[in-house]
Amino acid sequence: MTFRKGNPSYVSCLMKDVLKSWPWYFTSIVATIVYLLMDFYMRKMIGTVADDIIYQKESFMMSFVLLLGSTFLASPFHGISTYTKGRMSEEVLLKLRLAIGKKTTKLSMPYLETHDSGEIISHLGSELDTLNGFTYYGLSMVTTLFVQLIGVTGFMLAVDPEITIVFILLSLLVLPFSILLTKQVRRNEKVYRSQLAKSQQRAKEGINFITLVKAFRLEKMISNQYEKALHQATDAAIKNEKTVAYVAAAGKAIGFIPLTVMIALGVFRIFEGTLTQGELLSLVAIGGGFFSWLQGTPDTVAYLRKAQVACERVYGFLDLPEEENGTETKRHQKDSCMVKIDDVHFAYPGEKEVLYGISMEISEGESVALVGASGSGKSSIIKLICGFITPDSGSVEVMGNPIEDWNKEAMRRNIAFVGQESHLFPGTLRENLLTNHMNIEDEKLMALCKRAGLEALLGERGLDGSVGEAGFQFSGGEKQRITILRALLKDADLILLDEPTSALDAVSEESIQECLRMLTKGKTSLTIAHRMATIKNADRIYVLHQGRIVQCGSHDELFKQEGQYRKMLKLQELKERVI
Ligand SMILES: Nc1ncnc2c1ncn2[C@@H]1O[C@H](COP(=O)(O)OP(=O)(O)OP(=O)(O)O)[C@@H](O)[C@H]1O
Ligand SMILES: [Mg+2]
């Protein structure tokens, strides 16, 4: 894909992509031009044949054969033009679809966290459809405009120069008129596209979180938001339709002027004896065809404006800044500190600071824990280590390299992460466990699944059973156990666990604890947990309070101190006793 930074003309980006399919594009243009010229010739020959009949010329048969011949010869060119246009626009569409898919995985986390996924669905759906229509239909209209003008002028000039000049000048009045009047179509189209994207997002939420929606009776709220966005989109679309209708009606009205003037002048010339009936017929056939084409321009111009908006939205999306990446190819520096965070301050865009001067270290082979109240910034520290967010000040080093020097994809290959929310992808259990085409024997995989308490599940579906859309067919605990196993199988150097046992009951937690011990054994790990039992055995525990590290040490050391850690332990003890 081609991008322009700064003030991009996205239409020219689309043209560059079209030109990458140049064999199809140029063939379509050539075929269309040949077809048009033959069509003009055929129209001219109608008049010639008429004159030959009226004046009983001997050349009648010859003229008639030429008329028929041009009609038959024109047809294959029309077919070639249709196929090559379709082929070219499908190629461009495929490139754009692939680019949008790729871009989605490369966008920065702050963008993804603050934007509706409905926008992306909209780019991939209706906006690409509009662009497809433009590359198929609009582009050839625009590129053959000059051929139309030159062809019409040429063929008509050969019949009667004066009538031709008057006709062309009057006809061209319609073009600026259409351009001026369809200006506001672009503004309405922008509203239409963004509201349509919003309505798609609401519909998606309604489906993905259907249990939540039903449990909290949010149907009305979701459907109100959906309907509101749809109504706003429809209002904008109706405004556009109105504008196009006014312009089209006015265009038709003005349209009669050049044709009427031409016929009047023609009849006058016939009486004068300087024009034959057949020549007038040729002029009307050529001019009339051209004029009906020109009369369609309000629609075409309005359509081009809509395509311009779709183009701006699609290429604007492809032009969004991507996740920052180092240029150097860094590797894990063995014998260096696995993670070193030094005096990091961080605020989410437009929000107040959530991390205040965080400094922490995780050495190779160490098992480190992070505890703190909800909202104290624990997950934000994990995002920092994964390179999902960039510190406002201070430094982060991962596996011996400053994080900004890392190619993030290469860095994350060495990191296994289990998040607060477990997500399964549509596919089989095996596909969900074995990421990056790992090759592990079934026996070993089954044994691991059994140790993770997934025996019953395997009995029902086996490794190649489907997990359903987003893992709908699994319980929260089962999903979490699968995601932990996924991390274990990745065999990464650094393991990040963000509350991995939060959705498990006491029995399941016990069964998974062993797996977690296996997962972290001999590895470097950072574990976030509310339950003290999960992190008691950690080599070091960092206690986070309102974005600051307030304590650091082993469980025994921290337990002896009066402080946040003991307070948290006591609270939990109390809670467990009550339960
Ligand atoms: N994408 C975001 N944009 C803006 N603010 C955010 C974002 N993510 C988190 N925050 C805010 O940053 C603060 C720290 O959030 P974080 O998720 O790191 O907390 P946490 O300690 O993991 O909490 P919990 O234990 O509930 O998971 C919170 O006040 C949260 O509202
Ligand atoms: Mg969290």
C-alpha cells in the first residue's frame, strides 16, 4: 500500500494502488476507448444509411454493412472492458482487505483501547464496497471523459462544425453545475459513514455480550443506541439523496437546451440546403448519446464524492501511526536483568498519571509478585513490560535491551502472557493451545490438559473439538485454564500472569496451582494476584499503592512489617473467615 504522510491525498494513494494492477487497468481503458469510438462511428453511420436510402445512393449496401459491422465489432470490446475493469477492481480490493487486516494487528494499544471496532468493520464492509464500485465504474467514467469529449467533438465536427461548437459549449454547462451542487454530499457522507460504523459496533456488542445484555436487561439501551446511530446515518443519507435528486432534476431540465438548440439549428440548415436529413440524424444520435451520458454526471459526481469519503476513511485508517518499533534486531541478552524499570511515570492519553516513579527489577530465574488494590496500576506495569504503552519518563529494559530498541514482535516471542480476561479464538482446542505452529505430541498434550483439570472437557470433545465463537461453549474457569496452558506451551523466557486464578474456585485453583508452578519453574515470572496464597512463595513481592511502589521484599519480610501488605493480608483473612 502507498501512503502519504502529512496532508495526504488519499485519492492519489488509491490511484497508485490501481496502477499496480496496470495491465488490467490499461487494457480496460483501451477496450473502453475502442468500444466508445466504434459506438460513435455506428451512430454516425445511422445518418449515412438514412441519407443513402433517401437519396437512393448505390453506396447503401456498403454503408449498411459498415453499420452492422461496427455494431458487432464493438461488442467484444465491451466484454473485454467489463472483465478487465472487474478484475482490476477485485485485485485492488483484495490488496486493501489484506492491508486493513494487517494494519489492525499493528495498531498501537492506546488506539485500539480508545476506538470502536465497528470502525474497522465499517472499513472492511461498506466502505470497501463503495471503493470497489469506484474502481469498477467511476474510474473508467472519469478516465474516458476526455475520449467522450474528443470522440463526440471529432465525429460531430466532421458533420457540422458550427452546430458542434454550440452543442458542446451548452452541454458542458451541466458539469460545473453538478460539481458545485454536490459539494455538501461529501459532508453528509462523512456523518453517514461514522454513524453507520457506530450502529455496527452496537450490534456487535449486543451479540458478543448477549448474556450480560439479557441479565441486566440492557436490550433497550443497546437497541436505543443502535437505533439512534442508524437514524442519524439514514438522515444523512436522505439529505444526500435529496441533493442528488435536485441536481439530477435541474440537470435534466438544462439538458434539453443543447439538444433542442441543435435540432433547431439542424432543421434551419436543412431548409438552407447546407445539411441533409441523415446528417441531422447522425448529429442527434451522437449528441444525444453523449448528452444522456453527460446528464448522468450529477449522479456520477455525487457518487465520486461518496467514494472520496470512503477513500479518505480507508486510507486514513491505513495511515494511522503503528506501534513504535525499534529498528535494530535485538536478542535476549542472557545473564542480564530480565526486566528493569527505572523511575517510570505514565499517564493514559488525556488522563491523570497512574504510575508515579515506578522502579523494579526482575532478575533471570526470579519469581516476582505484584500486589495492590484494584486500580493501583498493576496491569499497567504489565502493559509497560510488553511494550503496549510507552513511559512518559523513565526507562524500561527488557531482556537486556531498552524497550524502544526492541522489535516488539521479536520481544513478545520470548514472553508468555495470561491476562485477567481469558479469550479463546474460534477453532479447535488444539489450535487454541498450540500457537505459532508448535509441534507437540498428542500424548504429552493430553497429559498436560489432564493436569490442568481439563480431563472431562477432553473426554467430551477431544483436542480437535471446536471451542465455538469466542469460547462460548466453555466455563470461565475452563477458559482460564486453557489460556494458562497456552502460555505454558509457548515455553517463553518471561512469564507474565495477571490474576491467572481469579475465575477459579478453591478446588480448581488448587489443581491449577500445580500447573502454574510447572509453568514458572526455572523461569522468570511476574505474577499479579489478589489472593495472597498465589504469591506467598514468590522470591520477591512488590506492593503497589495508588501508582507507587510502597513495599518490596519476601512474604516473610513483608509480613513482619507494619504496612500495606499486612493490611491487605488481614483484610483477606477477615473476608475468608466471614465466607
Ligand atoms: N486504557 C486506559 N485508559 C485510561 N485509563 C486507564 C486505561 N487502563 C487503565 N486505566 C486506569 O489506570 C489505572 C490503573 O489501571 P490498571 O488496570 O493498571 O489497575 P490494576 O491495578 O490492574 O487494577 P485491577 O486490580 O482492578 O485489575 C486505573 O485508574 C484505570 O482506570
Ligand atoms: Mg488489572
